[in-house]
Amino acid sequence: MIGIKDEIKMDDLPEPYDSIACEIGVENTLKVAKLFSGEQVYFPTYDAVERPIRNRKIKAEFNGYNFKFLAHKYEITERTVRDIVS
């Protein structure tokens, strides 16, 4: 027997589910909807996801003197580089 979820189409989804479904598909969107149903969910900026990786790279590339180079390369301030490597 086919369940209701198998009959849901992209056009049936309200905002914000329709935009999510465009990225991950209807089936995965329904999983997310069930998981967080009734809850208000906050997603940090995407930068927060990349930041730990960027910081590890900066630490690995730091030679004790290249604050300015790393700041330019990673588009951050020299002060931020100093904070990362300290």
C-alpha cells in the first residue's frame, strides 16, 4: 500500500519546505520536517561551518611571521589571524 508521503509532490509543500526540497528532494525534506516538526530551528551562518577548517589551515600554514599573508589569503584581519594562532 502506498502511503501519503509517497503522494506528496513539490507543489504540495509550503514555504520553507518547497525551497528545501529543491535542494535535497521531497523525501529528505519530509524527514527534516518530521524531525523538527513544531520546533523553531536556527541554522548558524554557513561561515560557522567552514570556520574550524579555515582555522586549522591557518594554524598549519603559520610560520611565526606570516600574519599579513594569511589575513589576505583567508580574507580576515591580521588580528583574527593572531587570535587563531595564539
